[in-house]
Amino acid sequence: MVQKQQAAAGPDTEPKKRRRVGFSPADTGVEANECIKIYLVSSKEEVDSPDISSVKPVDLNDFIDGDGKIYGYQGLKINVWINSISLHSYADITYQSTTNGDKGITDLKSALQNIFAETIVDDKEEFLQTFSTQRDFIRNMVSDGEVMHSGATDGSNNNAEMVSSDLQVIRMQIGSPNAGLLYSRLVPLVLLFVDGSNPIDVTDPDWHLYLLIQKKEDKDDPLYQIVGFTAIYKFFRYPDRLRMRLSQILVLPSFQGKGLGTYLMEVVNNVAVAENVYDLTVEEPSEKFQHIRTCLDLNRLRNFDPIKPAIDSAVQTLTKGKLSKKAQIPRFTPPLTAIEKVRESLKINKKQFLNCWEILIYLALGPIDKYMEDYTSVITNHVRSDILGKDIETPKKQVVDVPSEHEPEASFVVFKSLNGEEANTNVQVDENKPDQEQQLKQLVEERIREIKLVAEKVSMGCPKAKI
């Protein structure tokens, strides 16, 4: 596992020199990101192969105690090989020398176990044997799982660049022995490739794994390989419904960009509808995942007839002209009936529907350049409301201190201000107004760029993105 590189001795031996007293240079350490490379391999022939490229994980410095640096080694290189069949790993560590300076020598084994835990194998030969001895690990683990879908999906996107007949989505309930063991081996992948994620509680039966499995025919028995997965939590909503919350989702790096994340999400959406949960939510979605999710939901919403009259009405109002010149701009939010129909039929929650609503209006406007000024005014209004945390057009309660000889600290009046105008309170909302307006402008520009990008992708079909 650890190899120390020996320097070759020269042909001529120099005469002994008197030892000089001096100070060794300070050990500045090396960042984990600079010396650790991660490789995903599916056969022992791929280990050490120059044809295999490393995959980019999240910030590895976060897993090193202290400042994220490794101390005490010169010329340190760590190549970590992950067996994508059995999910075992092996770290090939080489360095030129060690120096026990003021920061000491980092315990590399302990540092790597922070990520890989019990999946890491010390002996290379033992690791290579896992490709054969653990060949059926995935197949055995998912044998008691529930097959939620096989082959192509019936959704709007079937562009997965793999033979769809080879794909299965299998659901396993956390709490069962197989699911717990399987997830424990998936944890290093979660830590490495799902930014900011933490392992789920393997003792809580309300967690479910949705495993995207590739079944490859072989001369002996089929080979089962995990190409992606998502962890979903089911929790109770009063009085008698369940909600689904997607917490983690990952397509393994070597399978990304092939439409498999979209495939997995389509299956999850179908399950939410079939099991009639209250809605499907996502916990802190990444930008890339949110992009895929929005494209998928937009395709579903564009084919959902009950909301088309509401979209037509919003577009008709917006195209009447020069909203940007008005003192008050309508909010252009969907009616409550549309929000409820979307949630009940498609299981899209309100926040996600409002996000999609802006893009639905954009897609329905034509030619868009003619109405872009007014549309931008609507988006500006939405962004400003999101920042303030409430609708800026509705009357707001204001609390104003008033002088009084009787309990002066508790003397105040409450009233509603009209048109969303703030009263002259102690809150200095205009102190940095130019900066606030500039920040608002930047946020609006970012949102418009996002809307245009998603609208373009939806017009062309769902994207193949990395998640």
C-alpha cells in the first residue's frame, strides 16, 4: 500500500564532509486535492492502466483534519482505485521521503479511512481478487429489492445512451440487512461525488434506496453494476398522506452525460404519482440537478391541459403592453387552483411549480424580443419579492414606536401600509439603496440567463447533464 521511492546512488562516492548545523525549511504541506487522484474501474485489467482517466471528486481537503493539508511527506502521490463492481477501494501511496517537522507526519491511513472506512483494502493483490470473488455482490444485495421499472421509461425523455433493456430501477428499504450493507459501501461515493452530503441513517426504515442497475449479459451469469442511485425519505403529512423527499442522487462519473440521471428521475416521478404521495420535494438541490429536474417538470407541465388556460391568461395580460411603465406590476403567479392541480396530479410541489411557471410564460411568448422588457419587469418583481420574503404588493403590518410616559419601552402602534410601502420605522432600508439595486439587477440578469438556457434545452429536448 505504501511505497517509499529510493534515490539511486551515484557511481562515485563523494568524500565525507563535515556536518553543518542548519535549519530545515518549514513544512508547508501539500493539499489533498493536489496529491490524491480517484479512479473508478470495473476490472482488474483497468487498475494502473494509462488508458483510465481519473475522476474529479468534491473538495478532498475537507476530509483532512486541520487545514486540509498533508504534512511530513516529499513527493507524495496517492492513487485510489475504486472497484465499481464490489465498491471496494485500494490506495496506492508513494513518496520520496518523510520529515517529522513542526506539523508532524499525517497519518495517511486514518485520513483515507475518513472517506473510505471499511471499504478500503490494504493489500493490492487482495483488492484485485475482489473483481472475481465479489463479482455477484450487487446481484446478491438487490435480490430482495422491489423492481420499480425495467427498460425504457414512458416519459418525455428516452435519450439514455445505453441499451434501455439493460436498465432496472430497484427499490430497497433501509433497515433491511442487505440495504444497510449496500449503502455502507456507497457512502464513499456519496462523500466523494455529492457535494455537501452526509450519510443517511441506516437504522431508519423510512429511507429508501432507488438503485439504477445495469444488467450486462456475460458468458456465465449476468453482471449487475450500479450506475446510479438516489436516497428518498418518506415522511407523514397530516392527516393521512405521505411526502417524498429526495435527499441524495448520483450517477457514477463514468456513466454521466448519458441521460441516466434523467432516466432515474422519470422513474421516481412515476412512483410518486403511482403511489399517490402528497408531493415530491428535493433537499438542497445542486444547480446541475435542479437544471435536469426543471427540464423534466417543464415537459410534464407543457402536456398538462388543466393549466393551459392559466398560462394563456397570463400571456394575454403580459402582451397588452408596457407593464414596465406601470407603478405596480402584477405578480403573474399561477392561480391556487392550478397549483393544487399540479401538486395533486404531477406531485410537483408549489415552490418548484412557481419556478417552472416563469419559464412556461417565457416559452409561450412570441416573438419573445417584443415582450422582453415587460417580461424582465415581471422577473424583477419576483426576485425582489423573494429577497424580501413576502409579496411586495400586499399591505404589510408596520410597527412604529410612539412616545409615551406610561411604559415607554412597550409603547407602539401597528397599522397596515398601502401598496407595500414601508413606513418610516427604525429599519434603514434605503441606507445602501444603490448597492441594493445593483445586486437586484445582477440577480435578475442571472435568473433571465437561467430561464433562457432551460427554455432552449426544453425546446430541444431534455439535457444530458452530470449529477
